[in-house]
Amino acid sequence: MKGTVVISCLLSLLLLQATAEEDKVEDFISALRDRSHIDETLRLATEDKSGDYAVAIEKLRKIYHSSIKPMEQAYKYNELRQHEISDGEITSKPMVLFLGPWSVGKSSMINYLLGMQDSPYQLYTGAEPTTSEFTVITHGEKIRSVEGIVMAADSSRSFSPLEKFGQNFLEKLVGIEMPHKMLERVTFVDTPGIIENRKQQERGYPFNDVCQWFIDRADLIFVVFDPTKLDVGLELEMLFRQLKGRESQIRIILNKADNLATQDLMRVYGALFWSLAPLINVTEPPRVYVSSFWPYDYAPDTSRDLFKREEISLLEDLNQVIENRMENKVAFIRQHGIRVRIHGLLVDRYVQTFKEKMSYFSDPELVFKEIVDDPDKFYIFKSILAKTNISKFDLPNRDAYRDFFGVNPVTNFKPLTAQCSYMGGCLLDKIEKAITNELPALLSSINSGKQPGLTSCETTGCGEKPKNRYRKN
């Protein structure tokens, strides 16, 4: 009899415990924030015109390979700028980069936007510094993780150039693929938090150089702050120096705003601008979003409506980048083409000047040293400005050519007049045609909503059949 009573009591306790656990789960689920506005603002339910996008990308790739890359290779532009454009970079989706101090909510924000909380592949979060890797979240047919060594070895991806930062860095690079509608249009990159009392050398790889690589390729840069971590140290100052020139891509996020009362939040907002003012020297400061970007509901007695509007504004900003992804690609390739053309014209001018100054009894090294040490004396740069529609603000640093020709002797290069062939035409004519006609025409077709057509030769890469000039028609 006593045993029956004991068993009955145990069953009652287990039932009460199970009921309490169910109540906790229900409270937890009810505390999750509604995410329907994310899909609605980003228009994830609408059909993406991937076919038109693929045709435009193929057209852009063809223009780059046929008109820009030949001059880029002939005059070794990559050794001047250390930036070689791969097919993976041309076809890659827009990149959104998350930067900021440790434990400010970067990983939680990505989990919230993608709905990854409580999934096996959610980004780990916590009050302590948790993210020590560069995590790239991309689209894939199934959920899986990809090691950095594999990502760098795959030439079809846009991350193969990261091999130059060494094996220590590749061990800190992680990829996550998942079949998510948002990731069909954009790629997220989570970065290690900035820890001011840690020396850069302790990371085991060039952290600032890696950050610069991602910054140079990011379409949108979210710099996230916590209201309790507004102090600016040396590493954060270095980060903002690296962001110089990319102010139009920067968005400042004051996260975890529902932890403060309204009056305190206003003070923190002002303190944030005061801390960042010396680091962002532009007329129009970056847009600041104030909200709490994580999956759970806002704290009670806070400015819920304000935070919701700020979140929707940020999503609209992100959607604008996604919708303009093709225009940004064309503009980027055109800007790259302009730089390559200027480089080709300058190398051509150095070559011509060298040949003009050389005589039978001249010492080639001394002659060229005089030219490269004082290019203004020989009107190297001024002649480029006089003969072409090039802005003086687009001209590269003159000292860079002293280093460039120190590695690449001037005798290794041919003048532009010698860079012509019967089948392929002239390098200068092809790149100028791409800059002035082909790329603007592609951009106009995208803006007008017309599908840019591809001829069979543009698809297969066949060359133009030469005409026989000696045959009578």
C-alpha cells in the first residue's frame, strides 16, 4: 500500500514537472518576436528574376574577359593594385559585412535575420567574446558547414584570393551553406569582435589585412555597437581608418537599445556620435539605426514602435542593395576598367619616353632611373591628362610606379601601338569601347527592364571571322 502511494506521488511530481516545462516552452515561444515583416520588406515571397540576372552577369563577364582583362594582363595591373578580379567575384552575390567590438550582438543579428535560432547551425552567442572566426553564410542546396581551406581551394567561389593570408587564417575561416530565400540574393559575413586589450599579433594572422579584403568587397557594412561598449580604442580606430572612402556603404547600428530607458538611450546616442566624430570625417555622417536585433520580444516599457520602424528602415536599406546588385556590379567593373586603362596609358608613356631618351651609348638603368624618379620632368602624367578624358583625381600615386618598375623592368613591356592583332584588334580600342559604350549600354538595359541579349559568339567565346582583303566581292 505504501509503495503504491509513493509511486502515485512520483507520477504526480513528474506530471507537474512536465506541465511546468510545457508552460516554459509556451512562454518562450510567445516571447519570440514576429518575423513576418522581414520577408515582407525584403520581398522574399516575390519571384526573383534570376534568369535575367544570369544573362546580364554572363554579358558582364564576357565584356571583362574580352575587353579589360587582356590589357590588365599585358601591363601586369595586378602587381600594382594587388587586386585581380575572378569569375567568382563577378558572379558573387552582394556581401553584407558585420563589424564591431566583441559581444555587441553581431551573431545574434544574423541569427535573427535568417531565423537560425535554435537550429544546429545557429551562430554561437554569449556575453563573453564568442566569435573567433570569420564566418561566411551563403546559399546552398542543404545545410552544411565548409572549412576555410575548402572555400579557398574552390576557384568557383569568390574567396579563393584569401589563401594569401596563410593557413593560420584559413583555419579561422568557416562557411555555412543553407537553403534560405534571403541567401539566394545576399551573403552575410560575421567577423571576430574587436578586443582592445589584445595585440594583433596574438591572432596568428594579419587581422587588419583580412578585414580590409572583406571591406573592399562589401556592398553594405554594418558596424554594430552595444550601449555599454562605446569606448574607442586603437584597434577600433584602425578599423575606421580602413573604412575611409567607403562611407556610403557604412551603417552604424546601436544594438540592444531596449535595455535602456528612453532618456538614457538619448544620452548614449549622443555619446556614440561624440566618440565616432573624430573617426568619420565626412560631411554627411553614416545612417544610425537604433533597435534591438535579436529573435526575442522587446523589453517592456520601451519604445517598441520606434525600434520596429528602425528595423524596417534597415531592412529597406538592405533590400535596396539587393535590388541594385547588378547595377553595382557593372559600375564596379567599369571603374576597374578605367583604372586599368589609365595604368596601360601610363606604362605606354614610360616605355615611349624611355625609347626616346635612349641612345647607342646610354646606360639603360641610369636613363630609366632619371625618368621614374622625376616623371614630371618628362611630362609622363601631364601628357595623359592632355590627350585623354582622364581626371587628375583618378591618377595613381607616382611613387607606386617606382616600386612597380623595380619589379617589372620597362623593357618587358610593349607600347600600346604594338598591342594590336588582326584577329583581336587593339587593346586600347577594346577597353575604351567597353568603358564608353558596352558597359553603359548594359547598365541602360538593366535600368530599362530589358533583358540584355547574348549572341552565340558571346556565349561560346568564338572570334570574329577575318575578311580576306585581297578577295574580290
